[in-house]
Amino acid sequence: MLLLVVLLAQVMPPSPEPPDIPELQQLWEDLNSACRKFPRSSPEGEANCLRRDVISWRLGHWGWCVRDMGLETKWELCPRKGF
């Protein structure tokens, strides 16, 4: 799974300009909810979880981390991940 995320991230590299972070965070949250609705082994679950993981990787590149706090999701600045 991680290899697939890395391969997709290479196919869709982040732009040099910072993206709309709140928009990406909301997309991550929507995909995370969709990921949890289906079994991970289903095509829908796998697709949503994979897209969420790619968005997570992109946010990590721009220095954002997500922390699950029960039912709440909290976004924090964290060390940027290199390529």
C-alpha cells in the first residue's frame, strides 16, 4: 500500500506553489470519512483510503499533520517531509 502511495505521489507531484491548505484538509477529512464507510478490501474503500493517503502525503510536504482526537480531527504544523 505504501509503495502505491509513493508511486501515485510521484505521478502527481505537488506544485512548487503552496496549495489551498484548508481546501486540502477538508478533502482529506471527506476522503477519511468515505474510507471508513467501506471495508478497506472493497474497491470503494481502497480507492478512498488511497486518495486520502496521497492527500496526507501532500499536506505533509507542506508541513501539516493530522491528529485524531476521538471524534475530532486536529491539524497541526509539523516538520516538512522531503521528497
